[in-house]
Amino acid sequence: MADLIRGEALAQDVWTWVKLPDSGEPVRKSAGKVVLFKLTGEPAAADDVIDRCEVPATGKVLIPLSVWLRRHEALAARMAAGEIGVWLDSHEEPAELADSLGGDLNRLPLIGVNFPKFIDGRGFSVGFILRNRYGYRNEMRALGDVLRDQMFFFRRTGFDAYLLRADQKPERCIAALKDFSTPYQTSTDGNVPVFRRRIGQKVPA
Amino acid sequence: MYRYDDYDRALVIERVAQYRDQLQRNLAGELSDDEFRPLRLQNGLYIQRHAPMLRIAIPYGMLASRQLRKLADIARRYDREYGHFTTRQNLQLNWPKLEDTADILAELATVEMHAIQTSGNCIRNITTDPFAGVAPDEIVDPRPYCEVLRQWSTFHPEFAFLPRKFKIAVSGTVEDRAVTYAHDVGLQLYRDDQGEVLVRVIVGGGMGRTPILGSVIHDALPWRHLPTYLDAVLRVYNRYGRRDNAYKARIKILVKAIGAEEFARQVNEEWQLERDGIATVTDEELALAAAAFQDPDAPARPARDAGFDEKLASDRAFARWVSRCVRAHKRPGYRSVTLSLKPHGLPPGDITSAQMEAVADLADRYSFGELRVTHEQNLVLADVPLADLYALWQEARKHNLATPNIGLLTDMICCPGGDFCSLANAKSIPIAQAIQAEFDDLDYLYDIGDLELNISGCMNSCGHHHVGHIGILGVDKAGSEWYQVSIGGAQGNTTSLGDVIGPSFAADEVPGVVKKLIETYVEARTPEERFLDTVRRLGVAPFKARVYGESSKKAEVTHG
């Protein structure tokens, strides 16, 4: 069972993470920006696969972006009740999610970002964009290959919840959030760049 | 020279602790080799053909004598008493033990060194002009900007797992000595009419399998925006660079696919998010960085020195060395000296522990305790008094560091190749040695004049063969080693990529091929022409005809 860390502590996970059913052959189609399709050739789920995705009828569900985009009208009541969270895969466009919400991501209590493989670093930029371009303030959860050696980077780019891969030891992942005391540069965390801190030191109090 | 403060020190020490833990988990079987791999790579550790290889960072090529002494000591205690300088101005140890690597990193930390981001799919060590701060043609000293960017790029939380490696070079001179057009990002610093420093941002150059010269995406970026603008460049690349095929994952492929104009537009759009934000560099911050690179407290000296002039006139060997290894300096009475790591018959760029210690002593005595590593794999003492050149030369000679071949054919760039590297298709060091043996006559070398010969053991192009006046590339054909030869490549302000002259050659044919290329040049050149100029004037054809001659049909049949 995967552990959830929220902030710096183990937390109860009340959300059900819903994934697309295994589709067999992925259909390559233009997902989001044309450039995405042309360059990365990411598989985009076919409509029938999206339609086959089973979303639990009750409780809080974290659903794929593609499911949300196709069913958001049907899910409006649950959305209003705070039962809908949406997750993006590493190649998916935050802009699509924002458009579907009239630009207000804060209508969602939870957004997930999937790291299909730990070496796929796109999610760090997706996180940065969700926080900084769209001003998303609620829970942002790292999903997938969530490993202790990435924890420091997750936190710095704006994640505040981490659904650990099942083999990870939560206490060590919590410790890894503090691998470094004062990083050099800024990011979503608003860290004051070290150069600015040095100047600050020289200014008499 | 930049010195660590408590912030830098804490980060490096914390990094060692983090790596030690990762190594222990790997050795204990808790961290799989697959998952350890990118982590160790970002600490400079490869698992190579014979042993691990550890690549130690030398930020923008600047090194203090005490650091070089520590490197000598580490090479002696943990390796086989030598190291290899690379085209990224770093130092590689070829024989460390995996279990020792955390201890080595801890020792490096004691002299403000590390191996952070010297490999892996992240922002690599930033390179620059080895004559930064002393070159007479310098417009802007690039080192403070390099240091600002070193700090910006170190453990950048968003860009630790890019599609592929990412290399940045910075130059601030009239003559570009940092190969800025062949980097993922090349930054050329210059001044506008008011003296404000601006940056020409070149993106998407690179060597490797698909050599491409970069495109300018911003011609006049005010320097203070460098971190935020580069954040935008990297973010576009991180999100849209290909990840399905390692050969197509560099930023150059993305820029090529969508066009430099469209790429620039996306970057500009992305940049607005952070523009003028907290990461914008202030004058005070830049001044703080620049304070680390003040000129040494060197006494003023007369522009001429009678003793030097006398030796120059009377000692031909010294005069030769001066003509190749000594460069002009912005201050009167000083010169910059290149110590050649290309003695004939030894692997280019290699240096023994004893030589490192000797160089450290020379740096202390003659050049204010500092030195630089060049991307051509030599060492530079940047601030040597003219009056000391003769004494320095005599000592450098004793340590086999004064081969007077800088910029000549035997001063070749050469990767470690198939003798060490597990990526290589072919050996490169024996090729370099065979060519050096073929051209061991100094008089002939001087007659040939300026010539850059670069050798890579595989398409990854660590040996910069694409921009060699003569480039040699090791290729694999049905399991045996062959060498493809190109001519007409160049670095500098007229950077160009070489043209392949034809079918490839067996190892023992290569020196003869180079000889024919040189003979063709010697016969066809005008008095003022370098090899490169003749190639540019005549094209590949006469060289090709000479090399393949009557045997060209046979060559095509046998080598395909």
C-alpha cells in the first residue's frame, strides 16, 4: 500500500486514484498543443478507452484529465461537493485543465501530477506552471514513481503531497524533504536566491 | 577566484551526505542499479569499461593550486596516479573504486570541489574562455556571469531530469573561444553603446550524431535577466523535448523541429511568468560575484624585459615555445602561458599526480596560485610576469609540460575512446599517438602551422571532431573499428562543421590519410593560408582526390 505524505507528515488518503483502463494499443493523436504530438508523440487515450474508465460513484476521486474533460458536465454535482480531483500525466497540458475550469484551478481541491518514470522530469515544470501561471493554491500531489531522491525537488517546485511508490519508506522520504538547507536559486517555494541573502547579510540590521 | 562561503560549503557537504546514503543503499541492494544510475551520474560517476570513472567538476575551468594538489593526492591514493582533462574543462579519474567514491567526494569538498552535475540529463558544468580576465580582446569578463549561472543551475529543482544533457558555454571576447555556437545554449556577452552588458542567446547548437550550429533567439538580453530567461528556455525544453529517443532528445532537435523563431516565441511567452521576478540579478549581486574575480594584486611591470628579449634571441627552443605557448595579456609585462598536455606519444589531456603537483608549484611561484583548464585539454597559467617566462619554461620542460605544440597538429583534442569509455565505437588514443608519431618532426609541424585535429571515439563527439580542421570519428562497422575523416570544421567566430571526405579507414591507415591531407595543403596553400583557409578556398575535392586517388574504387568496395 502506498503511503501518502502531506506537508511533512504521513496522512490518511481519502482519495481514490482513478486510472484509465489498459487500452492495449495507444492511439497517437494530437493532445493539447500540436507541438506535443509532433515532437513527443505521446500516446493519447482513445475516446472509447476514456469512456470505459470506471469512476467510483461515491467518495472523493482523483480522475484523469481526459476523463474530466469528457465528463465534466456529468460530474458537476460531485465537483460542487468537493469530491473531484484531477490528475495530469507528465505530457498533458495544464492549460487544458485551466480552460475547462474557466481559468480557476482553485475550484479543485486536489490536482495530481503523474511521474510515470522517475527520470521523466516534466512533472516538475508542470507543477511550477500550475502554481505560478495559474495560481493554484490547493493540494498538489505527486503521483507515480515518487521516490525519496526526488522529494526535495517535488517540494521546491510546489508539490505539497506525495503519494509514495509502494516500496518507499515514508520516514526516509520525509527526511529527504530537507536534504539541503539553503538552495541557491528560487522556485515555487519562493526561496530567496543565495546571492540576495549574501547581500542581505551585509546590510546592517 | 571564487571562494566558498557557508552557503556553498553547506550545500557541498549536504550533497556528499546525500550521495553517501544513495551509494550505501545501492550497495545494500535497496536502490536498484537502474535507479542509482541517474543519481550517481549527477555526481559524476560512470560505470565504465574497466572500472567506474569519476568526472570532477572544474567550474568554468578555474582551479587553485591547492585544489590541483588535492586532485593529485586523490589520484594517487584512490586511482593510478593520473587524471584526464576533458573538453568540458573537467578532470576524470579512470580507476576509482565504486565504494570509495563517497570518500573521494568528501575529500573534494575540503577544497571547495565536487562532481555535481558533471554527467546525467541535467545542466552540466558551464564552460568559458580559459583566458577570461586576462585576454586583450576581452569585452566582458565572463566569470562573474558564469558563477551566477553555476549557482542558478546547481540542484535546480525543475531541471534535474531533463530529456538529455544540457551544456552551456559563455564567452565575452571578440574571438569566441568557448564554441558558443556548438552548445545547447551559447551566451555571448557584449556591451551596447552605453556600456551596458547585453547577452546574445544562442540555442540549439551541438555536436553529437546530429551536428547543428545554434540559432540566436535573443540578440540583446540585458544580463540581469539571464536566470529567468534561461529558466524559460529550460522549461520549454523540459516539457517539449523528445524523451522517446535519446538520439533526438537534445534541445537542438526541438529547435530544429519547431523552428528557432517559434522556439523563441514560446520562450518569450514563458519568460513573462518570471521576468523581473525575484531571480532577476541586481547590480549588487553581480558585484559580489565579480569581487571573486578581481585581477591578482600584481605589481606593475615594464612592458619589455631585457633578459626575456635576450633569451628569445639566443635560445631557439625557448623562442619556439614562446611562439606557440605564450599569449598576450591585457596588462603590460605579463603573459599567459599554456602548458601542453599533448607531449607526443602520451594520451592527450592526461596528467600524472607528480605533474599536477609540479603545475601547482609553478602556479604558486609564477601565476598567483591560479590556473585554468582549456577545452583543448591543456592548462593555462594566466598571469605570468614576462621576466619569469624563461625560468618557468625550464621548469615546465623538466616535467614534460612544455611541448611547443599549442595550436599545432599534435595539440589534438581527443576523448578517452574505446580504451576506457563504454560508449565508444573505437579507440581514439592510439590514433592520436600514431598521428603524433607520424608528425614528430617539429620543423615540419611549424611549417604546417595552425591546425586543429580533433578525435572522437564515437558519435557523442566528446572529442569535438565536427569542429576540427581535421576531424576523426571512430565508427563501428560490423564489429570492427573504422575511422571517418572530415575536414573544414572550425571553432571560433567562423564556426563551421567539417565535411566527411569519403569512406572510412582502418586504424593503421589514418596517419597516412592525415599526411596526404597535409601534403595537399602544403602544395596548394598561399603564403598566408592556414590549412582551414585552404580547405575553405578549394573545397573538399582536391583533398579527397589525393587521399583516395587511384585506390578510391577499391576503398569503396572494401569499406562500403
